Amino acid sequence: LTWRLGRSYWGERYGTEAAEAVLAFGFRNRGLPEIVSVVQNGDDASENIIDKLGMRWVRETVDPTCGRPVNVYAMTKVEFEQMEAGE
């Protein structure tokens, strides 16, 4: 799960809404056991979306395509269902 929006669309909730829809589709319609997201360090707006989604931090690593440090987050289907149930 990742996103990229043009600057003129930042702060309009498009990233959050799209990410929420992807999580719901992946878990409900595709039965995925886990969804992972990778965010570049220092991307505070994306980190805020991750927080809103309720994904958990897994580890820090380096993107092999560009050498930048990134944070890896994940959410399991069980975690998604618990979040939806308000647990």
C-alpha cells in the first residue's frame, strides 16, 4: 500500500480515503492476511495517514531502488477487523 499525490491535492484527505478503501478491499474482497505500507523517513503527511489507518510500525530499512531510509508498517486482517469493531 503506497500513494503519491500531486502537491495541489495534498491535505484534501484523498490519500487517507484511498488508503482506507484499499485496506477494506484487500481484507474484505481479496481475503489478504496482511497489508504492508512503506513510507520514506521524514514524510510526515504519509506518517499521519499511517497513524489514522491504525497500521503498526514493523521496522526501518533502506529502499534498494534509491538508497533512502524508509519505515515499514503493516496491518493484519485480524487487526483490521478489531479496529472496525472498535476493540
